[in-house]
Amino acid sequence: MTESKSMGLWSATSIGVGAMVGAGIFSIFGTATQISGNAVYVSFIIAGAIALLSTYSYAKLGVRYPSAGGPVEFLIQGFGDGLLSGGLNLLLWSGYVFGLALYAKGFSLYAMTFMPSGSAAIWSNIFATAIIIVFTAVNFIGAKAVGKSELFIVSVKVGILLLFAISGLFFINTANLSVAQFPTNSNILFGAGIVFLAYQGFGLITNAAEDMEDPEKTLPKALYLSVLIVIVIYVLVSLAVIGNLSMSDISTAKDYALAAAAKPFLGSAGFTIMAIAALFSTASAINASLYGGANVSYLIAKEGELPEFFERKVWNRSTEGLFITSGLVIICTNMLNLEGIGMMASASLLVIYVAVNAAHLRLVGETGAKRYLIWASLISSIVFFAILVYYEIQNSVLTLVVFTAVLILCFFTELIYRAYSRRILKARTNGD
């Protein structure tokens, strides 16, 4: 009898909710509002719908190929061992690096609210770098993860956000929600492109499929439930913020918009509580991302497979991967602005979603999925990616150039490393 397969529905759901809620919305809400204005909640709904479509493929593939490798396993199953799968795995790792940089930047901006007014901007970079170093040290030492308390940690984060959102709804200035003040449809879509990053994380549920009691039932339910819960939370939070702050107020406090929105109805204590919640959420997201996704991607990139009993909380097989990942995160955090990091992370994520759906089309005979739903997910992800590219052409060609360089570098690195090491990518499971 084994104790490893002990994860139930709510524990699995908490992984997805915990990975999505908190860090993303704290980090990018102000930036998204500058783009989509008081229609930001519509942007969250659109982005959530796209994420929900991709959830279908992840659910079907995760049940058929349960593995700690998650999306990398799906790519190997669909495309086999080759440059495409290897390059995409490196892009996934890059996406985690950008996500970590975003969380670090978000942490630093909320930390700045505790500094005296007029403090030097350099402190933001110092805080961002410091939090990455702290969790690099934690991972290096190999401290035990608090996996069993994940449900409690998630409950605290979600509870604070729901308390904020529901309380804020009672003080809303309905004029702030006027449809007449909505920006153009293109801006709403551009905003959806950047808030899409706030849904990054539901895929981590598939990494835990091997530990579930009944993955065929638990995995799909946990995936759909986590995304639906998060859509509701994001919409409520969005309404609370834009209902309590004018667009000019949000623009002024864009780096700490959620904390600023709590002040009108909860006072200074509300501002402080939300700022502390933001620090907690972004810090825990940094730790979780280092423990989980980045570790998985690096190990597969280096060795071509995961160990038989893979512990996501330990970097003991590739300590240099921890330092390389952390070093890249620190560089991104200090060199790129918040919007640029968000766009890079969203673009990386969308490319992975496109690839996973394309792989699924080749495996549909084994998963029994409906082709039209896979195509809907694939096409919507491509369209969303095109929208992001168009936005960057209009607003920041440099960000687009950097992303293109990262994309090329991923495949070039895979090509060179594959030739040098003769490493092959191995499927963790054959689906039997």
C-alpha cells in the first residue's frame, strides 16, 4: 500500500488556485488598467475564457499521460524526441524565468510602499534582487517544502482578496464602471493579453497527476474548478478596484493599485493589509516557481528526463540550475520594466499553449478528445499571441525583438547542447 497517491480534489485545486491567484494580479493589475481602463474586468474574463479552452487539452492529456513533467511530457508524446520538443521546453523554462522576474518586481514595488516617501528608485531593484537571493538560499539549503499546508496558505491568500473584493463592492462609485468610459475594443483585447499571465499556473496541476488518488476524475475537475474560481476572484477584485478609484488615481498608484484601492473603505489599515498580502503572495509564488516548474524544466533540459521519484522541492540533482535560473531572473528584473516582463511571460506561455494543442491534435486518437475544442483552443491561442505581437509593434518594438531573440536562442541552445551531450528526451510514461 502506498501513501504517495493521497492528493484529493481540493488539494489539487489549491495547487492551481495558489499558482494563479495573488502574485499575478498584484504585479500587473495597474499596468493592465492603464491599457484597458475601467473595462479591465472584461479583459480578465476574455483571458480566463482562453485559459479555460486550453484547460481542456491539459485535462485530456494529463489523464492519458500522468507525469511530473506536465506540458513537457505532452510535447514529447506528441512530437517525439527532437529539436522542437527540446526548444519548447527551454522556452517553458524561460517563461518561468520571466514569471519569477515579474513576481520579484511586484514584491519590490509593494515593499517600496513601506519606505519613506521620495526614496530612491534603486531600492526597488535592491528589494527585487534580495527576495530572489533569499529563496535561492532556501532552495540551496534544501529546506522541506510545506506541501501539506498549501491548502491553508492558498485559503489565506484567497480569503484576503475576497474580503477586499466583497467589502469594496459595498462602496463602489457606479460612475467609475460606466460603459461609456470603456476604451476601444482593441485596448480591451490588449489588456487581456497582459492579464493572461495572471492565469499562468493551472498547468502545474498536471505536474501532480502522479500523486492523485484518481487522476481520471480528479485532474479534469481540479483544472476546470481552479480556473473558474480564479476568474470569479479576478472579476470581483477588478470591480472593487475600479469602483473605488478613479482612472487617474489608479494611474498614480499603478504599482500598488490593490493596496491603494483598499484605503477608501478600509483606511490605512486596509492599505497595509493589502500591501502585506501582496508581499506574501509574490514571495510564496517565487518560492513555488523555483521549487516546481523551473526545476522540472531545467532537469529535463539537462538530463532529458526526470528521476523516477521526482521531488519538486529539491534542486539537489542540478544545483547549478538553481543559480543559472536565479541569475537570469535577477538580470530580467533589473533590465526590463514591469510591462515588458509581463508581455514576455505571456508570449512564452501562449507559444507553449499553441504547441500543447498542436501536439494534442496528433494524440487525439489516444485521448478521445473532441477535435473542435482542441482547434478552438489552438486558434484562440494563436489569435491572442498575434494580438500581443501587434500591441508590441505599436508600443515597444524592443520587447518584441528581445522575445524573438529568446525564442531563437532556446532552439539554438537546444541544437548545440543536443549535439554536444547526445542527450535525448525520454517520455516519463507511455500512457499504458
